[in-house]
Amino acid sequence: MDEQRYELKKDIARRIKFLHIGFICVVAYFLIHIVLFIFCDRELAADFEKLRDGHLLQKQTVLAHRGSILSRNGEVLATSITRTTVRIDFGCDRFCKMGLEAYKKGAAELAKTLSTVLKDKSEAEYYNELIRNNKKFINYKSYTKTITPPKWKFWEDERVVTKKTATVNKGVRNLRIFRDVDANEWEIIKNSPLLRKGITYTTEDHDYRVYPQGDIALRTIGRLEHHRAYGIEAAMRDTLAGRDGVQLMQRIASGFKIRVNDRRNIEAQDGYDVVTTLDVDVQDVADNALQEQLIAQNAIWGTTIVMECATGDILAMANLKRNGTTCVEEQNYAIGIPVNPGSTFKLVSTMALLEHGVPTSQEYNSGLGKTVRVGGKIGANVTDSHAISRETGGVIDMRRAFAESANVYFTTAVYEKFHQRPVEFSDFCRKLHINKTVGLEELGARKKPLHHLDRKHPSRINALVNMAYGYGLEVTPLHTLAIYNAVANNGRMVAPRIILRTERNGKVVNEAPVRVIEDKICSQRTIDTLRSFMEEVCLTGTAMEYFGEKRCGFRAGAKTGTAQVDTEINGVRYQRGDGYYYGSMVTYLPADNPRYTIMTAIFTKRQSGKTYYGAGLAGPVQKKVATFLYNRDNNYAQEIADEEHYASEIKGGNIEKIRKVASEYGGKYSSESRSGWGEYRVKEGEKMQIAERNISEMVVPNVVGMGLDDALYLLEKCGLMVEISGYGRVVKQSLAPNTKVANTDKRIKIILK
């Protein structure tokens, strides 16, 4: 009995031991898995995540929207609009399942929509494109099959059935068959039945740069293209561009992805808007005046710059090259072409003489138009273009010499004062930063070295005489303007400024301060004298024809300059004997409290019947720009009497809008139609009339007289790409009305004034 009990206890103990071992094994098993989970599974998870990201998830760059370039008054000079590129998967399952007949029906509807909205191809062309691509990727086949029922289904007969299948060919299936579209166009197209039935397609948005003002200030605003970049677009590239974002995309099929919400996504940050100092109205006046003068004088190129005296703000910078009977902007001559300034440099010579104690009463003989040797054997031959002061035998003082732009006088005066130490004259020029740039370096402003007239210079006397009247050195038109602007600004030289500030969503981010180069370029007494000299140029001197008392309604100060060009421009050497001239004029206004400084410089070749002097070349441009500025500042407009007045001109376009404007401002009128397109006519002795214009599909409409909105709508609706120049109403269109669009290159230019 005891032995049985012992065996029983032993058996129980053995079983308990096995239980303990089993328990320990279970615990060990879980502990091992916990350790593996903590330390190993993280690595496995990371590997899996990496594998998943590599094969299923991909990072895609989200492009930031480029900022706009604005004028000082908020007009848009350059901006970006969103265009969408659409690619359709012509081998998707939906096309396979719907069958060929259903596809053809949907293709016909989509082709009609595309032709109506985009206006670049006919309905038949789009339909053929859709059918051709469908056949390229999908093979629709029909086959017959005989079905024999089982023997036990004795009541069923043998039957023949026809089945359809569709197989997809290999290749790139997602194709772009129509042009990039804007948001409104895509909203209409994507609701077409063929695209609405679960068809697979991809869209890609991108910025498309537009310039609402056309080519106005082209070289200043600039362009950002693959093969070239210049102007503000290039200088402010990073500021305008913003910061691109990152978006995680998951592949759902070959060539197709969807957006994934993930913490690694980075939102794109749009670029800043750049507000410039440019004034669209002033720029337009400067452009038109300069173009008119270049064509009239058959000149080569020219530039006109308008600067605000106190701030250095550039209100306008026109750079035009004549191209037949029109002009184009190919280069920024204002800041990029240093040339011999000619007589406009006499302001610097006069300033140096006055600052070194030479009185304005100092007299010299002008030579009466004869060649005079100044500086002896080591000097230079100098000639005036005309005989000055015959009544005194050619003897004149400094005021008369400045007004008449006497070469002999100033070369003689500078030689007499500085020939013992010519370096004093070159050092004085350096104080005016003539050997440096004075602003707009970001746009490519250039400089040329200035001779240091010390003992090391091989011909310093000859160089001194030539520099005295604007030869032997080269400066840009902008640099010359900056010096004259300092005189108009009571001696304070400020750097030319083209960027006012950067903004985002209308809030100022960064403002560009007024940069002062020199607080005082010379004494106030010298400034007052120089300004009185420049005003004398307008009253009795070389600018009298344009700013004299009998020819101008306001007082101004000016200086003209003519240089026989001896320089190299764009790799081409121009010498005095070749007959090339650089004529210029600098003007400030109004004389009593200068607010603006204007410079026009024109490069031309001597030719019969055309002028090459600075006054005749630049004067008409200066007068038009200065008059516009003065009249605008003083609100000079025709006074309107108390009696009723009605608008004699109303822009054409949508008849409903014309009727609304005419009802309020046009007095009595007649109109046969209440809708459609038309123009506002005024017949002498009769009441105004709104005449209807026939607008047909796929032909060029007549948009002359219309505003930009209506003209742009009609032209783009018929599939034309529009180039815009100017603002106001359309005065000219490059394609004749009623021309078939299919017979053109689908480009049209409209000019507004």
C-alpha cells in the first residue's frame, strides 16, 4: 500500500515537473517574441515601409505658384495662370467593357465638346483622333460558340451564341490629345459623358506666364525662358518662384497615381508679388514718343528714362530698336550700353570748375566754329558745331557757354584749371561714382573704367581735354541721369530704384529703402548755379525750341548733348569717321521745385534729311513726356460747363453692356438688338446708334473698338492665341476680320490705345 502511495506521489511530482517545464517554455516563448517585436520588428517594419515607398509610394514635387510683377499703382505687368495638361488612358478597363459602339457614341459627344470649347480643331478632327487612339490600344473581337446541353437536360436544344472580347495592346496608353486648358475649360470638358463614366485619366497643373501689358517695358520686366532670362523676372527669380512642396503619391495602375495624406507631405509656398516703381501711363507715353521719333529720324536705337528726383524711382524705362517701320525691345540700352556721353558731360566739367573756384564770369574765345588746338602739341583739336557770339568776336562767359554747349570754352577752361594736376579732375569725376555703377546692378547695369590722370597716364593732357566735353570716357544713360538727378535734388545723389517692395496676399513683406549714394555731391552754391545754367539752356540755349517760354507752358531745366561715337557696342567698333552719333537730352521739371528728371538718348547715323544733334533727336521725346507729367500732376483737363454732356465714344462689345453704359452716359440712342455683339456709333446730326456685328464661328471676328475683355473672349473662343500691346480700346488687329481661322497660323496681335 505504501509502495503504491509512493509511486503515486512520484508520478504526481513528475507531472508537476513537466508542467513547470511547459510553463517555463511558454513564458520563454512569449519573452522571445516580445524581444523580437521590440528590437527586430522595427527593422522589419522599416524595411517593409522602405519597400512599400519604393514600389507603391513616390514623392512628387508640387510646384509653387509664381508671384506677380506689379506697377506702382497695382496694375499687373506679369502674372501666372494655371493651365492643366490632361492625359487619357485609352486602354483602361472601362473602355474595354463599354464596347466599340458605346465608345463611338461617347467619342462623338466628347469631340463636339472639345471643338466647341477649345476652338482649335473641328469636331471631325477630334472624333477621328479619339477613334484612332482607341483602335491603337484595344482590339474588339467577336466569336461564336456552340453550346451542347448535358444529356439529362433532354428538353434543351443545342444553340450557337456570339460573344465579344476586348484585349489591350502594350505601350504607353495615357495620351494628351488636346491642348492645355484653364480651369473653366476643364470643368466643361471633364463633365462629358465619356470622361464621366469612370474613365482613367491624369491631370497635371502648371503655371503659364502672361503679360497683360504686352511688350511694354519688356527689357525691364524681363522674361524667364529656357534659353534666356533677363530683367526683373531673372533678378527676382527666387523671390517670385516661392518654394515647391512635396506630395506623396500612391501608384494604383501603370502610369496612374493618387494623393496620399501623410505627415511627410510639405505644402508648396507660393512666390511673393514684386511691386515695381514703374508707372504704366508714363511708360506708355515714353514708349510711344520714343518709337515715333526713332521711325521719324530713321535712327538705330534709343532709350528714355523717367526718374523721380527725391527717391530715385524709375517711373519708365523704354528701350527700343528700330525694325523697319516698327520698334522692338531687344536690349536694355539704358543700363547696359556705356558710350561717350558728349556735351551732357559738361555738367560735370562745370561742377568741377565751380568747385575749384573758377567764377561764372570767366571768359574764353569760342573760336566762332573754327577748329582750336587746346592744350598745345600734346592736347587735342576741338571744334564747335556752330559759331557762338559773333557780336563779341566769340568771347563768352560760362553761362553763355553752357547754354550754347560750347566745346572750345569748356575744354579750354578745364585745361587752364587742371593741366598742372589733371588727376584732380579725374578724382572729382570719381567722387561722382563715374567709375562705378550707381544702381540696378541686379538687372545687369554696366560700368566702364575711368582713366586716372596721374603721371603714369601716357597722354593725360590729351585725355583731360577730351574728357572735358564728354570724350575719352564711357558712361551709361542711367549714370548720366543719376548725376543730373542729384543736381535737381539739391545735391543729394540717390540710387535709381526699380523694386519698391515685395508682398504676399496684399501684405508687405519687405520694402526697398531709398539708397543714398552721396548726401551732397557739391556745395549748394554750385547746385544753384548749375540749375540756373540748365534753365538758361531752355530759355535761350539749345533746348529753347522745346522748353522756351513761347513753346512750353512750364519752366524746366535741361542740357543737350551730341557725341560723334568712338566706342564699341555689342562687339562692333564705331569710329568718329563712320558717321554714327549719340544724341541726348536731360530735363528736370518743374524748375522751381524739381520732381522728375528725364533722359532720352538716341543712337543714329548721319543721313540726308535727318538730324543727328541731341536737341533734334531727343527734344521731341523729352517734350512729350515732360508735358504729360506736368499736366497730370496739375490736373490739367478741359473744364466742363454746367450743361449736360454725353459720352461721344463707348467701347464696343457685348450689346447688353453697351446699352447699360449708353443709358447712363450716352444720352439718346437707338438699338435694334438687345443681345449679341455690336459697336457704338455717333452720326453727325443724328442720335447715337448701337449697330450689331455679325460674329461667325471659326472666322476671325472684328474686335476693333472693343475693350480688352470682350475682344479677348471672342478671339480665344475661335481658337486664336492673342498677343496684346497697350491698353484701352482695340485700334488695330493683325488678322483681317472674316478670315477663316483654319487659313491662319492661329496667332493674332491686337493693339489697344
